Amino acid sequence: MPVTIHNLTPDIGNYQHDVQKDITHNVQQTLSTLSVLPEVERLNAQASSEIFQAILKKNPLFINIVLTDLKGKVITSRKALKKPGSIADCNRPDHAKIERC
């Protein structure tokens, strides 16, 4: 009896794309919501940190949330940064670069 082998690569690729798209949408939605909270708008470090803690607790896929001013100075970060201060020197504020900054 002949055996048929199906190429699943396109399906796996589409699935991964859809998952990444959903994650990106959820992160954008979360950050948009955070940006309008009065505690975040006022750059209140303590209150924002408590909000970030609650969000990270409910969203284990999130690594960290960092609040900066418009110049890149870190106001608060839920997880301690190796070298707190500014992310202004980073070309792209992704997780790896923020950890080094």
C-alpha cells in the first residue's frame, strides 16, 4: 500500500505567523491602554510599577515593562535593569538592548 507524505511546512509557518501576529497585537493593545492611565501619563514610578507588576503576573509571556520619559530616561522598570538610567543610546529599545543599557 503506498504511503502519502504531506508537506506540513506551510501550515507550520502560517501557524507561527498567526501566533506572532496575535502576540504583537496583544502587546500593542496593552501598551496603548497603559499609555492613557493617569499614573503612567504622570510618570508616577511607584504606581506604574505596581500596575506593571499586576500585568506581568497575569501575562507570563511579557518579559518586562519599562516606563521612560520622552528622552529615554527610565522612570521605572518592573524588573531591575543591569544599568538603570537611559535607553536613549539604544537604537532600538528591544529587550536585549535595554538589558545592556
